Amino acid sequence: MGTDPRPRKQIHLAAHFPGVNNTTVWADDRSGSQIDFASFEHLARTAERGLFDFFFLAEGLRLREHKGRIHDLDVLGRPESLTVLNALAAVTDRLGLAGTVSATFNEPYELARRFASLDHLSGGRAAWNVVTTSDAFTGENFRRGGYLDRADRYTRAAEFLAIARELWDSGADGGVPHRVEHRGPHFTVRGEFALPRSPQGHPVVIQAGDSAEGREFAASAADVIFTRHSGQEAGRAFYADVKRRLPAYGRRPADLKIMPGVTFVLGDTAAEAQEAAVEIRRRQVSPQTALLTLEQVWGVDLSSYDPDGPLPEIDPDPDGELARGRVRIADPQAVADKWRALSRAKGLSIRETVIEATGRQSFVGTPASVAHEMDAFVQSDAADGFILVPHLTPGGLDPFVERVVPLLQERGVFRTEYTGTTLRSHLGLPEPARPARKD
């Protein structure tokens, strides 16, 4: 049998601070504060001790509602992302710092300045997860308010990012800053940027999205795509689809890193790990959470249904508005049909169906088997690495760093020390070339 002549790919790792939705097992005695800075610091220091590429922080712009009440699984009091990341820059040295900020309810100059500031203060470790916001409910928190259609959200985001990059490129390097003049369908910007070019040229750009529009946007403009898929086969299909789009934008496959969000459960034996994984999922998806999740698909009140009983026979209401502040499901009937087929095939109840249908890709087993499976995932071009989403805050990442990272290092697929100082260097991304000035 022949051997693969290609060098072994290096695995990229990032740490996601959990909390929103039903990721964190709140009832666990080890679950800590979601808003205390010590929790953010603990996870970030653990990720840096594990030589991870970056720390990833999600954010929402409004507390979501379900049936007129604040969504039970939202974190009340979570500090604003960039404020947290700037504080983390002072207690870390090499770890990248990635924040989720919407391109729908912000302005290019102001946000470009905030990310450039983080990049300077951290020595070139900033990253921006560019997201769009889809609903007028969230817009009620902003003067402009309103609603953007899906296509308009992506065209606005593309123009927003293009302006931010022009501003980052225009900063003075020991001379006079270049004047930016932009007039487009969404923005008009005229003036000079207030900061020099940042230590890594531009902050790293992350795109989270699995839709066709999201894939194309990532291929055209992102450095990292944060995705959600399960299994090597689905991963390879997604990987190949996104990477094949890059040449149209003059980009190479290595210019975009594909990093799905994943979970993990470790045990001394495979059976112990599997038992723990089943228990964690049951604690994440309580009977009440199962019905709430089902209502988000069906769009109608299902509180009379038994979570341990069968799925509803009624079809979803495509105009149902029980949930506010969440991304709408594009085709609820298709999701309902898929879940019914899963339920019938495996004889699953409502709760069991939600547990199986909504789980992330999860690596479950002994440290050795998890290291092997992760390595196989990356070497087979199903991903370039992973964004780990632990089920405990803030200590859930510690076992992975202590027990799995050394085994990945022994395999020769993960760094044993940081060799660069910027996030671009960790990810193996080139510094963006500075465009020639016309004046």
C-alpha cells in the first residue's frame, strides 16, 4: 500500500467562549459566571497555554424573546465583545482575539478604528467575525432600525468590509495618511484614518455561515470560515465546495482556513466517554428546551405536547413569530420533514430528536482516540482545524489542553511553541499587500 506523499497538515485550534443557547450545562457545579472577567481570562489563558490560534467571542445585539418572554438561555449582563477582548490583550501575549460584530448595525469608520485599536494594543492579534443581522426586532435598539433583505445584508457587509480594508490600508506609516473617498449604495466615507497600519496589516476576518451566500462571501473576503457540519463526508463536501470558489477571486486554497465549531468529551475509556456524552446532551437539552427548540421550527405553541412523545403531526406555520431576535429558519417545512424522518427511522421522541438533530460535530472518546479522529478529519481535507466549544464555563477547555494537545504534538500536527507574534502568523496567512497609492 502506498503512502500519501503530501506533508502532514498542521491543525489549527481556537477556543469559543460558551454561554448562549444551551451549550453550557448550567446545573453543573463547575459552571461559573458568564459575565465575570475572571471567566474570560481563565478560558483565554488556558487556550494560550494550549498554544491555540485564537479565542473566539460571540455576541448578540438584543436579548431574544420567545412567546413574549426573554429567552431563558440568553445571558443577561454579558459585556460587549471588544471591551472584553481589549482587556484580554493585557493578560495574554500570543493568543489571537476574535470578536463577533454585526455589519448591519455599525458604521465602517468607527468599527475599523475599534478593530485597528485592538490590533495595535495586542501587537497584531485581532480578528473580526463579520456577521449580518436579519431582523427588525433587533433593529429596534438602533436609531436606523428597520430590516434588510437577505441579499441586501450581504451586499452591505461586502461594502462595509471593503471600506474597512481601505481604511486599514490608508493609515500613515511615518508619513501623511492617505485620504479615503468612497461613495456606494450603502455608505459614503470621506476622510483620513486616525491610526497607522496595524501590526499584521489587517485584522483577520472570520465569516460564519453555511449558506450559498455565506460561502461565496467567505471565498471572496474572509481569512477563516466558522462553519457547522457533522461527519467527515459532510466536512469534505463543504471544504471542497468553498475551496473551489477561491480562484475566482485570485486566491489560493491556503488563503482561507475552514474551522468548524465542535465539541468534545473525554474519558479514560471509550465507554466512559460515551456515557458522559449522552448525559451532557440530556442536560443541555432539557424537556423544556426540547419543546422550545421545536417551537422555533414549527412556529406555533407546542407546550401541550409531551417531550417524551412523538413529533407533532401538524405542519409548521411558515409565518409563525414565536421567537424574536433569532435567525429565521429559511424552510421550516423541510426541517420538520427531516426531523420526522429521523424520528421515524430511529423511533425517537421529541426530546431525543432534538438532541440528535441539533448537536454539533463532537469528538467523543479517550484522549488518544480524539487526537486520532481530529487528525484524520484534517488530513482528509474535511477541515483545516476546529473551534472548540466546551460545555462548561470557564474550565471546560482545561482537559483538552492537558490531555489531547500533547498527543497532537506527538503526532507532529500541532505546534510545540508559537513561532510568530501575530494571529496571521499562527494561521499561516500572508500579510495583505498594501495597494499602490494613486496620489
